[in-house]
Amino acid sequence: MLFAGLNLHGKWGISSEDVIIVKKLLILGNEQQEPPPIIFLPTVAHDTRENPSLTRIYIAKYSSALDYLAVSRPFSFSLEEVLAMAKRLREKFPETKIVASMAPSKLSELKALSSNFSNLVDAYEVDLGLMSLLHQYPRSFQAYAVDMLEEFVSIAPKTVLAKVTPNIPFSRDLLELLVETGINGVIFSPHPIYTIGRDLFRLHSPLLSIVYASLWAGLIAGLEVSTAFISDRAPTLLAEHDIENAYDLLLYDTALVFKTEIVPSNKIGPLPLKWTNIAPGMVPAVDVEKEPFCQHVCPLQAFKQENSTMLHTSIVTANKNCDNCGLCLSLCETARLIRELSPED
């Protein structure tokens, strides 16, 4: 299929709001029958807030793959990490289209960020939702964003896409102004972001996904650019006539985590007020006797019992695959952060 001038071998891909799947693809390989047709890299900004010690996903509620509330952390990865991802993805999946996602404060930053990816990606995504949250503008954000996009499109050597989110006031008029800038496509994200201090929290929910897919479907009728929607319902859970299929391309993030990982039902907890800090030397540990599913809940298989078990107990500590994502800490009641001591200690 053709999306925004890019030839894709399927109608799905990984969104720039993913904090799990791409790293899993790079570490464990591809569990799908075919690699993703398109992968949007995690969004980066000039003034980044990444911190490798902080967790980046939290499950507040889970009843089923159609009823959950997940929270992810924007800017979980540094520019250097994302560039490394792009290089490895290009080597591992040469047929997959790769898109750099950016949230600049001004045109000069957008030019600088995009130049880092020039030989590694097939397209650029400008995240207007994160831009509006991070930066102060001397005039209307919408007017500023439209002018920036128009200038960037005129000089960009690749496909340019704009991403909109519930954090910006959105209307058919704004959509038409965005299209007039010359962009090749619009990405619709149903994930609102809330802030506490300097921390950002992005909400993922199938219910929100359906609501926003329906609200925005009316706006895209007759649009002369390609459209994509980030769905919180996995591909296997979508029927032919579901509203998400009104969009040209469907992107996924947490929906694929719940499709492939073992998650306990009837989990419910409060929304996070801060991200957990995993200090150097500390590792997650779970009790696989009290919660057998916890041995399999890690996307990176960090709790394989034969690899990392404390002697004479049912406590399993995470192995070297663990990258501090935090999924186990929010799903397993027995999950704890511990420090493993060697005999020399």
C-alpha cells in the first residue's frame, strides 16, 4: 500500500509512543510472521527529559485487552539511543520504513534534529501535541506550528507528517491549515498527556481510542493527505467495520504489549504521580511461587527462572535483559527492587 508517498507491505506499524515493542524487536527478534511495515521511532526533543533510571510504563488498570488503562513516559529515550535504534532497525529490517519523530520548540531545532536522522530514516514526524506542552510561544500555538511546518516542508528532503493529540484544540479548520502546509500525512493519537512538575504521563486506553477514532473520523472525510490512527485495540481485536479502519494506516504501541504478554486480569490501581527511580545496582525481583505469571510478564524475558533465581527461595531476580521499563513493578504485587550482593560484598 502507499502511505504518504511511502510504499508499505501492510496497513500497520509501530507508533512513536511505543516504549516497549521496538526494544523487544531489537533484543529478541520478531515474533510476528513479518516485520512491521513501518516503525516510528520514539519522539525526541532538543531539551530532552530522558532518564535511564526512571521506569517508562505503568499499568493502572487491566481487565482485558479491550479494557485497560496504561501510562507511558514520553521522552524515555535519548537522541543517541534513538539514533542507535534507527541504525539497528535499518540493518535488521531493511524493508521496513523508518520515521523519525521530533518535538522541537522552533524551526532551527527541527532542522538540527532532522539532520541527525537524514541518512537513517524515510520520513519525519512532527509531534504537535508534545510541542504544545513543552514550549511557550509568543503567539497562537496553532499559527506558530503551521508556519513552522510550512517552512520545514519547503526544505525537507523526505516525507513530512504531523501528529495531533487531545492536548491541542483540534478542528477541521486547523486540519485544513495543516494540509495546506504541504505535509504528506497526519497521525492521530488518542493519548492525552498530563504533567506533574517536570514529569509527563501519557494515557493509553481502548475506550479513549474508540472515542477519539470516532470524533476524528468525521474530520478526515475528503482529506487529500494520508491519515494514520494509533489504536489501543490490537489488530486481532478489530473487526472489518470498526471505526479505526476509516484511517489509511493503523499504528500500535501498548496494544501489542497486551496482545503478546501474559497480564493478570482485574488489576486496578491509582494513576502514578511520579515515575519510579531504579538506582544503579538495584534490580526488580518477583516471587514466582506466589505469582507464577510474573515469570512470563517481562517483554524481554528477564525473569527466566533458570537464569536468575536466588538460592533456596522462589524469588527470581531480573537478568541482564532487564532495561528498567517498569512493567513488572506495576503488574506484580510481589515485585520489589533489591540489590544482589556478591560474596566479595
